[in-house]
Amino acid sequence: MKNRTEIILQQIGFSSIYKGLSVVISFLLVPLSITFLGVENYGLWLTIFSFISWFTFFDFGIGNGLRNKLSQALAINDRVLAKQLVSTAYFIMLVVILILIALFLSVSNFVDWNGIFKYTGNENLNKLFQIAFVVFAINLVLKMVTSVFFADQKPSFSGFIHFISQLIVLIAVYIIMQSEHVSLLSYTMIIFFSQFAVLFLSNIFVFQNKFTFMAPHISSVRIKHCKDIFNLGFGFFIIQMCVVIIYSTDNFIINFFLGAEQVTIYNVALKYFMILTMFMNIILTPYWSAFTNAFELKDYNWIKNSFNKLTTFSFIVGSFVIIMVLFSEQMYYFWIGDAVSVPFILSICIGASTFVKVFNLNSIMLINGFGKIRMQLIIGVLSAIINIPLSIILAVNCNLGVSGVIIATLIGEIISVFFYRIQAQRLINRSAKGIFNI
């Protein structure tokens, strides 16, 4: 049987392939999408997508709660508990999503979406939102299968699902560009229905093959496990909600105060630097459930050695930010030509934010693996509260534009690095007390 480190290295290898291919496709999609929709409409669509993504937090952290609890069940090889946890999580998620869809469709017809997003085109955004939201919500249920992958320390399967979805989108966008059906609605349907198709087939394949022993079934739903999943999951839910507020509102703020074209400029720079954070996620994602497994089995030597190696590695990866900033102008031109011009100061700001994220990720993975997330919850809430007003003040009142929005986010990220690092070290040394140990 493979040990924990061998499994991680194998998963990193597979994840590198899938994520690498996904990055290539993602970069190809940007110029293709700009050509497909135009600079302004593409910026509008990014804003709409960010808004819909806010509803991701309505999974109430069930996915992450399942991930940790299922990882513990698998560590002690309790298959009955595993099936009950999966069945209960799917059932709760399905009930939540059905209620959410009913509420959204009831309210949507009374909302002037065109006015909210300052859209003056010919399309009715109401229809777009209704279709996109329903499919998006269903995908939240189907996406629970990725929590099973993570709990089994097989995160590369999640990367494979994303890669296939991206590939379908790329092919579909290219094909539809050859027709006369170019519109925001058609683009939206391509994105969300591609995800739905891949996730639906993944659930069928997974639970009829390797994970048949934990395939969700109504007879295995146990209300008593709701508390186990929700106690940890609700904390993840609050943190997830704060992350969505902090990062997804950026597009909305930029669109509202600076215009849709600035959203496109911001996202081009963001996607460029996202290469490093995606790379770090490839390396670190397998460690979340591995830390949970090691914590359950009291293997603190492995935890300490792994964390120290990851810290050194994060500094090495983070140093590449400097190179990316210095050559950013040339890379933007090579990538999308002169369709969009990204200010150098914006590249510096996003580069600084990227470095902080890269260094912070290993602490976050360890803390999440231990399930000691109260500190994250408090810092996340405080950052979310100050992020929106501070972004508006810096971007509008201080005339910093898009860079001001990034600086506001960066301030919260720097604060979190300090506290997360302290907590991670105390958890490793088994000296964590009070808020650092809950």
C-alpha cells in the first residue's frame, strides 16, 4: 500500500497535467471570448458570472464539512459511516438547492437586471439569469462528488473534471462563432451546461465503479450526521462566503464605478498572475486531506516535515512574481495582442497580492486539514466587512482606479498571513490554545 507522501506525489503529477492543460485552454478562451462577445460585453459577462458565483456559499460549507469528516471515516476504514456521510450531505444539499431555486425564480421576474448591470444591449438579462442560476445551482449538488475525491486524497480527479469542462467550452465557443448565434445567452449556456454534463456523468461513473460502497442513497441518510457535517461545514461556509464577497465583488465594483471595459482589463491581469496560485494549488491541494489523515493518526513528525518543506517551496514559487511583473507587458501583448492595455501599476498590485496568496496557502491547507478554522472565520469576516467600502474609497475617492480595488484586498491578505502563520506553527507544536485551537 502506498504511503501518504507517495499518494501526494502521484496526485501532484496527475494534477499538474490536468491543471496545466486547463490553464492553456483558459488562456486560449480569453482572446476567443473577447472576439466572441467584444471587450465590453465580455467584461459584463465576467461581472454577471461573479454575481452568480456569490451563491456558491449557499452550500453552507457542506462540501468542505463532508471532505474532512469523510477523510476521517476513510482513515479508519469505516465504510458504513462513509456511505452515511455522503448520503446525508447529498440529501441536505439537494433540499437547500431546491429551496434556493424556487426563491430565486420567484424574485427574479421583479428585478431589473439590465438596469443593475447597466446593460443597454438588445438581450433580456432576466432570461439569462434564470437559466444560468438554475443550472449553476444543480451543479452545486453534483459538485459534491469532488469532496469525495478530496477526502480519498485523489484531488487530481477534480482537476480532470475541470479540464474536460474547459475543453468542451473551448470547442463549443469556437463552433458557435462560425454561426450567427453569437450572444451573451448562448455564451452563458455553453459555460454552465458544459459543467453540468461533465459533473452529471462523473457522478454516475464514480458511484457505479470505485466508490460503489458509498454511493448516496436515501436509506443511508442519517439526520444525526447533519450536526457533524454542519458544525465544521458552517465555519467553512462563513469563510467561503467572505472569500466570495472579497474577491467576487471586485468585478461588480469595477463595473459599477469604472465601467465594464475595466473589468476585462482587470481580469486579463488577474488571469496572467493566477498561473502561480494555480500551480501552488496543484501542489498543496492533496495536503489538505493528507493533513487530516495525519492528524487523525497523530503523525505529527510527517506534518512538521511536510509543512517546513512547503514553506521553503512557497518562497521559491513566490519569487517568480518579480519576473512575471517585469515581463508582464510583453506577455500581455504575446497573449492577446493590442486588444487590451493593462497598466503596469495594476500588474505590480496583482503581483504583490499573488505573492501573499502563494505564501499563505500552506498555512491555510494545514489549518483546514486540522479543522481549526475559528481564526480564519474571524479574519475573513473582518476583511469582508472592510473590503467593499475600502475598495470604493481607494478606487474612486483616491483616484487609484482598478489598482485601488486590489490594494484594498491586499491589506486583508497581509493581515491574515501573520495570524495564520502563528496558528499553523502552534498546531504543529501542539501548543495551540484558545482561539488558535478551535
